[in-house]
Amino acid sequence: PTPMIRPPRTTTDRIFVARMIAGAGVFMQLCCTALAQNFTSQAVNNGAIGIADFLPIGNGLDLGFGPGPGIKGGAAYGVAAETIYDSNFLLQENNTSSEWITTLTPWVNYRTDPEGGAPFSMAANYRPVIQTFLENSDLNGVNQSADISMNLEGSKTLITAFGSYLEVAATDPILNQFVNGSFLNGVVTATYQVAPRTTLFASGAASISSFETTALEGAKIYTTAVGALWAATERLRLGPAIRYTSAASDNTGDSRALAFSIQGEYKVGEKIQIIGSLGWETIDDSRDDGGGRSGITGGLTANYALTERLAWSNSVQYVTVPSPSEENFVVNNLSITTALNRELLRANIGLGLSLNVGTYDGVGPVVTQLEDDRNFGIFISYQRRFLHDRLEFDSRVRYSVNSGNVDWSQVQVTAGLELQF
């Protein structure tokens, strides 16, 4: 038979594929973060010390302005309402209790340059989250959330800055309990192109976490990194990086870490993008009389547009944070997620799997060694847009099972509407 000849892609096709990849990434974030809140690892993973933050590409600042000259102001407003059924709200092995959670989230977004083209651009978001709990009304409250992104671009220089403040009130699978906490994060990255194929970069980040519960302790984590990227081909960029991290917590004392890694990006148009880092990190703890700790560090994000309407997204992240609940322990959290996202005419559906493994290392005198925690989840999502994309219906279902220090299973069903004015 005569083979089918595919017509060349138009600009509209390429933009659509790029939106597919971005949409799949957002889907993974919603289903893996919003439904299975892993707040412990967010102490170093909420925009401050992500794998791509030390690269001059893919830094997650969401400043995708279109072409156009000048500085212009633009604002958008909206409100979202959501209800969640949780079959095991407190993550108990026995005597499980269900909960209905309702949230109302008005939001405002402001951009200095919505049409693009200005050397300096800024985007800011503010979202108060009003939460009510049917069975645990004493937990009702308002959680604040805000972030700001700035971008200053010259002929050879790019400076980006990101800051966020997040308040949370939900159960944490690593802590196996309900938490009220806040996270303050910031990162500044500068890149300079010294040659057509070579770019130098430097970055500094800070992350501060705190909890209202007296039994939980927050942490202060500061990170700096320097490195270079070399464009080996039009598709591949790679280079070395050095990262220094300082962490302090009342539970674990002070620690210092030095990491050497190779970071890179592989990109094929808008169809394939892979950003990764792999290296070796050595850590010294103030309460550890031994020779310190060392091990592999790094992460990976990979997006692949299988077709114009089907995208596959994958993420691997490994972070180490002071344990908020256990004295003289740090948590090594490995998170692996894979998801498929299918774009329909005015809707999209997604299906994915996630695996979180938390191991505990003693950094001082401990009475007993804690077991590893393994959390497996399967999730499905459906979104539908109405009213010229100003109204969106969002629904998600997730099943999770945990084994380790506490064995539990959980079903979460979420449905919500978001309206942009």
C-alpha cells in the first residue's frame, strides 16, 4: 500500500505540541503534588533548589511572553472552588476516618509585559486559599500563597529571580500526619554567554520552612552553585556544576554539603525535552562523629510529545531534608512519576503512576533505626474548558498505598471549577 505522507508542521502545530508538553507537566504537578501532598520535600523543592534552576534553560519561571515591544501592564483575575473526598484523612492503618474538604481560592495575576519584548519583565500571583473541613471543623482556616518572577535580559546576560510564600494545611505522606506549615523560597540565577556555544551560570537559593505544630521542626537551607554549559550540538547542551548547601534544623543540627555534577539538556524542537543532572555529594553533619555521608545526587525531567495530541511526561527527583518529626534523622526522598496526557477538542485526560521512597539516615545519636517508607499511587485526571476557555472543570481520582513505618491506603476524589474574569 502507498504510505501516508505527513504534511509539514505549521507554526500553529508547533505551538500546539509545545502546549501539550507544558500541559502534561502541569498535570503531573497537580496530580502528584496537590493530591499527595509531600510537604517535607518541598522544603528544598518549591522553586528554590529544583534540578533545572541551575541551568539557563527550563528554570520554571513561567515568563512565556509573546513577541512585541515596550513595557505594558496586564492583570487577570479569577476564582476557583474545589471539593475533595479523602477516605483516610489522617493516614491511619486502623480506625480510618474520611473527610470532605472544600476550598475557595480567589486569585490575581499581574504581568508587566504581557505582550513581550521588554528587557525587564515581571509576573506576580496571589492566591488566598479558604479551606473548610466537614468532620474536623477546628482545622478550618485561610492559607496564603504568593509568588513573584522577574526576568532581566541583555545581549549576552540573563538574570532571573523567583520568590514564593506558601502556607499549607493537609496530611503529609512522609510524616503520616496532618500539618500546618509555611514555606518561604527564593532563587536568583545569572547566566552569561562567553562564546557562541558556551554559557557560564551562577545561582543562589534560600528555603525556610516552619510548622505550627510544636512537635515538628522546620529548617533553613541555603544553596549556591556555579557552572558552565557547552552546546555540543544544536540538540545537546551539557557542562559541569559545583553546588554548596548549608542546612540548619533544631532536630538535626547543622550540615554542610558539596556536590560535583554534570548537568545538561537534550531537546528536539518542541517534541522532546530532557533536562538532567548526575553527580556525587559529600555531607558533613555537626552531630555526627563519623566521617560524614556521601552518595549520588541529581534528577531528571523528560517530556515527549508522542503525537500532536498525546504527551508523555516523566520526572525523577532525589532530595535530602532534615526530618521535621524525628530528632537526629534526615529524610532521603526519591520521587518518580510518569504520566500520559491526551488532548481532546476542548478537554484533556491524563493517567499516571507515582512512587515515593523515603529513607532515614541518622546524623547523631538515635535510639532505633526507622524503616523506609514506600508510597505508590495511581491517578487519573479529566479537565474540560467552557465559555471561551474562561471556565474550566477539573476532576481527579487518586489511589495511594503506603508501607513502612505506617501502613495505610487512601482514595482521593476531587472536583472543581475555575473561572477567569
